[in-house]
Amino acid sequence: MIVQPYHVYVERVDFEKNMARFYALAVQPTLFGDVSLVRCWGRIGTRGQRKVRLFNEEKHAIGLFLELLREKRNRGYRPKSPVEIKVIRHSSPQHVDDKASAS
């Protein structure tokens, strides 16, 4: 049983080298009670590749998770900055009169 969820998404973008890569890691339970480390990587905007590794104990999966994350950070991968989503607010609600348009 997984005590705490572990998941991270990092990117490495270098416009001069035409490089835009992503790397995602997640420690997840399997259907049969084991622990898996799921890795996804590739060019941003593509499906990329995926690799799953199974473990008997959570501590081994977390150890590899942290080791891979450290390796990616050393290579220049960084967490993606949050995207600001603008909220559209109306000053007054608009009502549609269905009866007027039916005639």
C-alpha cells in the first residue's frame, strides 16, 4: 500500500538547440497490491515513451524515483511554471428568452 503519492512533471526547454522535452515520474499501486514506478518522457506535445517497473516494496520504488529526479534536475529539467488562467466575469447575467426566438 502506498502511503504518500509521488508524482512529478519536469521540462527542459532550450530554444537555441530546438530542445523541448518532458519527463514525468509517478509511484503508483498496481491492481495486485505491488508498487510500480511509471516513467514517461519525450518531446513536449507528443505522446512520448513509457516504461513501468514493478517493485515488491514502496521504499525501493521511491529510492529509484528520487535518483531519477536528481539525475534529471542535474541535466537541466525544471518543474513547469504554473499557468495563469484568466477568469471571465460578467457584470450582469444575461438571460435568453426562448419564447421570443421561437416565433
